[in-house]
Amino acid sequence: MSNVFASRSLNVIDDLSINERRYFFKKVKELKDAIIAGNEGVLDSFRINDPDFGIYEVFLEDSTRTKESFRNAANFHHVKVSELISSSSSINKGESYADTFNMLSGYHNSIFIVRSKVEGLTKWLSEECTEYAERNGLPYRPAFINAGDGKHEHPTQELLDEFTFLEDIDMSFDSIHVALVGDLYHGRTVHSKADGLRIFDHVKVDLIAPDELMMPESYIEKMKQNGFEVAIYPSIEEYLKAGDPAKLWYFTRPQLERMGERILQKQDILREAITFRRDFLPYIKEGTKFYHPLPRHKEHPTIPTWLDKTPLNAWERQAINGMYCRIVLLSLIGGKIGDDYVPVPGDHVTDRRTEEYIIQVEPSKDRKDKNYSEGVRPIADGIVIDHICKGDEPGAIRSHMRLISTILNLDDGRGGEWVSRGSDGQYKGIIFRPGARPLERKDLKRLAAVAPHCTLNIIRDGRVAEKYRTHMPPRIYNFDDLCCQNEACISNPVNGEGVPAAFYRTPDGHFACAYCGKFHTFKEIWKKRS
């Protein structure tokens, strides 16, 4: 049986399935117990123990705890540990990420631990460097671990958070009730929980933050799609007044410096809403534990230091668990352990690229054909795109029809656009173009991407010869004019990496960037035009 963990990258928490993560936590407990007991035999079973095995730390953003935790975890394995000093590297001279990491991959480095402000960087590198390794016949596939990318995710922090939660609920996956408190807007550690907490069968999440610091709507929506019970509160005080507080509280540091002068002017009010006070203690349930990814703000900690010596303190153990979890993660990716894991059917999401989203309809089976006209003269040959943006306001429909015309290269020649109103009172757009116009499969894919839920009529000899209805594609890629609108994303042109944008459909009808996860509507996934 092959090791399913060997040479795997961890870009987002869902790169490990629920069952794989449950196995991971079992191994972390084994390691921690062995370390506490001093059982060298068990510890050796986790060690890669190969001086030629390369682990490379590349921290393009400042870090102390994550960086040192990984360094000590790597040293545990008795392997070659290297570090890229970003301040003096060619990355700061305009060298591409792909060239830098391809070069380092060729120097017998098997695992890269990367922190960056650029979101989705490790996903792109895992794709690019795999192709590089194949082109050059390297005997290994380099793996990448995301040690935090912008406001996106921090999957290894999520692993150690989940393990610490499990320790405090008897290692049970049955249910969890957790309060997330603080800067939920910027906090990538809480963003990872939208998928990370799926390891539990039943999840209740209380989000505690003022509006300015509340979790982005896309992550709240993802939690709900994952079946979580979600409640929202503007402050700790209001949360405690509501009764039934969670026994697990996860705090984050407010990053108000990222939010401009307007926010800084009201920072005292915002900090007060998410900072624990002495007078809250009587309302806390017995056995409650507090967690924090650290560091705390030295002047305005959301968990005040007077709580350090109380039973609420689980954040110190949480930090120590970081090294244990990262030791096990490196051991898995290095192929040292994991041979005994038996893959479970459905471990990972089924590839939906074969799902049909362009449906051909027989015109004879549809209602009586309309007579589409060019002025007073019916169209003899041409195309008519109907039901565009049905339900939108006329101005928005007209604006999007201009985009559709550009995307489908319909701007030259005769034709026009209409906005009509149906018997149901809803507006819809219609684009007509007379004249023979061949449409290939790729054109239909572009139409489905830019105008899902529309109807395409191909007219010959004055009649509808072919009719197609479009639905939202499960994935969109390989179009040069696609663009993630998040400027922090590795695929955004502002980063100059030439990474082709790609999106996947979410259950609520958005398109999420395949790299940074940002939600877009179908109107927003295209490069902006002047």
C-alpha cells in the first residue's frame, strides 16, 4: 500500500481530508505521549533521519513563533535544514517566485515551508515546481507547506488549534462549541476554521466582533454550507448577556493598523468590545478554556496577562503543541509515517469537470419559436442570446451585455442589445447579431462563464436551428481574460507572476479563486477594461 501523505502539499486545511486529519491527530497524540515519557523508540519511528533530506524555510513575511516552531520540528528529524534570507534574496530584486523555488527544488530540497503576504503562493508553487521536477527528472516531487498567506489561511496553525481543542474535549470528534473573538476580518487562523472544524460531526460557532472586525461574509457562508450553527455578537458583553457561552474561546489580535485612520480613531471602542474583563468571570462556565494563536498585543491584549496563571490558560499549551503537530506533519509529508493509513472512499472531493453545464434543447420540443428581428426585418441567420441577467435592474443588465459582447468578440458588425420586461415583471437582456457566425465549443464555455442561465438561439433560414441553455460551470480556467480581483492573490496581474486565473463554483452560486479563495460573482471574474 502506498503512502498517501508522502510529498503532499498543504496549501489550505482542506488539502487533508477529514479522515486524514483525524489520523493526523492520533499520531500527534502518540508523539506527544512519547516525548513526555521519553520513549526514544517511538520517537525514532517518527524521525526522517536522513542528512540529505532537505527542508527549506522561506519566510517572506516576519514571524517568530511559526518559524521557530518549524525550525525545531525540522531539527527533530535530523535532516538538512536551510533558510532563505528574504531581505537579501533576488526575490526583492524582481526575480519570479517560480524561478527561485524551481532553483531551490533542484538542490535536493523536498519540503518548503513558506510564509508570504501573497495569497495562494504555495498552491501555485506546488503546481509549478511539480512540472519543473518532472521536466528535469528529479527523483522527488517538492512539497509545500503554507505557513500563512496574507488574509487567506494558516493551515498548520489550524492543525495545532484543533489538536488542542481535542485535548480539552477528551479527543472526541462528536461535537464542538467554540467562540471566535477578536479580529475575525484579517485573522487567517479563524478563516481556516471555516473548513477546519469539519472534523467534528456537529459544530456550533459563535462569532464575536464589532462590524468593522467581523468575519468576511464568504467565510460565514462557507461555515453555513458546511452545516455549522453560526451566531453573531458585536461584543463579549453582549455575548455573555445572551447566555449559554461556549466553553472554548479562541481570541485573535486586532490588526487595526491595516484598516486606516477612520478605524484607528475608534480603536478604543473596538478593542473594548473584544477584550476580556474581570467582571466577565462570574458568567464563564466551569471548565472553560481560552486559546490564542499568539502573539498578544503587548499594550492591548485581548486576553489580559492577569489570566496567565488561571485555569482558563490553554494558549501556552496550544503554542507548545505547535512543534508536536509540525513534527508529525513533516514526518507524514516526508513519508516516514502514514503507511498504515487506509484511504476512505470519498476522502477528497470528486472532480466535477465532467459535469455538463451547456444543455442543448431541441427547438421543436420547446414553446413556439419567436421571430427575432433586426428592426422590422426578421433575422434570417445569426445568433440571439436571451434571458441575460434576468431579475437585475436595466442599467446593470446593459452594462453586463457590453461585457458579454466583448468577451465573445461580438463587437464588430451589425446587431444590438435590448432590455425587455417579462410578464413576471422582471427585466432581462437580449443580444442579437445577424449574419452567419460559427460558434465552437470554447465559445459556448465562455458564454456559460460570462452569462450563466441564459439561452442561446442559433438561427438559420429564419428559424431557430439550435438552442442551448447555460448553467454555471463547475470550474473556469484556460481563458486569458480571467482575473481574480484580489490584488494580494498570486494570480492577480499586479504580482507579475503570469499565473493563469482559475475558479471553482461554490454551492451558493459564486466563483471562488482556486488560489486565494476569494468569492466572485460571474460578472467579476474578468479583467477590467478601460
